[in-house]
Amino acid sequence: MRDAFVRALMREAARDPRLTLITGDLGFGVLKPFWETYPDQFVNAGIAEQSMTGLAAGLSRTGRTVLTYSIGNFPTLRCIEQIRNDCAYHEANVKIVCVGGGLVYGSLGMSHHATEDMAILRALPGVTVFTPGDPLEVEAVVPEMLRTPGTCYLRLSRGGEPVLHDAPIENWRVPQALTLRRGADVALLSAGGILTQTMSAADMLAEKGISAEVVSFPCIKPIDAERILDLAGRFRHLVAVEEHNTVGGFGSAVAEVLAENGCGCRLHRIGMPDRYSSIVGTQQYLRGVYEMDDCAICRRTLEWLDP
């Protein structure tokens, strides 16, 4: 996802010399092509994320579109006051980019587990929240994010994620959800890099005779309520999957749509339980521990479908 982000950003920077990328003293391997090609559109703010965000807000007042870039919780929770007061309140044209959403940096402990960011950023008035699920979704989302007025949040995984869509995504617009697979028995709704596990779980369900529709939500604020209501009208069970705390994130956004429209289908949420992880390990290991890997999604879905 990181490489897809940089590719898309470089295309946009070639068209707009006012586009500026600020890093918090990291990402140099993946960002090198950008700063070598557009040195006047790149700033290293150092390990000072609060100052980086304030700097971005100030630069945006000069007519620039400014992106801040760092890992996990550093460009978000570490500087949430600056995002709220300097950026969102003033509708500053600042785009916050997190690489390592969820449990990507699982071996570094809870300080690096980004499992509350979607809920917190979604709660800030006027902030648009993007959660692409594979590299092709990233390339579709980035230009749309840069066209979106005001403060935005882009949540990426890390690098090396597989392409899950069959073809490039054309003419994507906020907040369009994307169907990767049609199904008849249950709908699996996914936000972010956990889409790899959701698709794999759908394969496992198919082996057991269950036809699962898989829908990715590259944007959760605003959310594609029309698609959610369509799914609610066609399926008795919806399963919302996120690599994030189940409180306030993607599943909660889906629940809000269903509750406000009086839908009768059942919603089941898969994500991080409402606690911090005291366990360290690889991302995939922790997904298994907290029952959000492909095997757990398959098993839990079967349990919910069993009358």
C-alpha cells in the first residue's frame, strides 16, 4: 500500500506544484522517489508530530494541499489536539496519512498498535476518513482525497499487500463501496487492509457451501449508506470486519446506518475487543489471537449462520 500511495501522490504532484508532503523523520526508503523528484514539495519535520501538524496547517493557509506522513499512532493520536484545533476546526486542507494501521507493527507493542484511530478521527467534525483495502483502492482513493476539501485521514497498512481487485478502479468517488465478490448467503463488509483476510475467509466459506458477498469500504466517513441498506435488504446477516477496536470504528458506523433506518437484518462485528493488547507478535499472529484472521472470520460467520 505504501508504494501505491507514493505512485499516486507523485502523479498528483506533477500536476500540482502546491502539493506538499511532510514526513515525521521516517519512510525514507519508500518516499525517496518523491523527494528526489519534487525536493521543493517535501519537508522532513523530524520526530515532532505535533509541530509537523501545526506546520501543515500553516502551509495550507498559503494555498497548498499538505500531507503529513508517519506510522501508526504518531500522525494521529500523538497530535490529536493539533488535528482538531489547527486543522479540522479551520477546515484546513491537510491530509493525514498513517502507514501501519491496525496491528501491522504488532511486535513493537501497544504503543504501535493503531486500533483506535478510525473511531477518534471519525468523531472529529468535518474530517473525511479513507480506509482502502488493497493497492488498487489506494491508487483510486488518493486523487479523490486530494480533491476533497478540508482535513482528511488516509489509513494504510504497510507494504507488500496483494492486489485483490481484478482490474484498476476507475472514476471512484466518495463514499462508494466496492463489491469484490457476489454472494447469496451472507455479506462480509470490510474496511482497510483486513480485506485480505475477508477475501480469504470467503474462499473458506465457499468450500463449506456458503456463498459470501464481499464488499470493501474505502471510505467510512461519510459511509456508503445506500450500499449498506441494499445489503441489509438482501441478506439476513451482515458481518463487519475491521482491524480496529470494535467500539466506534467501521462496525459502529454500519450499525448507525442500520439503526437509523430500522433494518431487520443482524449485524455481527469482528475486530479488536475493547482492550489493549499485552501480547506482541507478527500482525498475522495477533489477528489470530484476537479472532480476526481468515480462519476466525470463517468460523464465527458459520456460527452466526447456524440456526
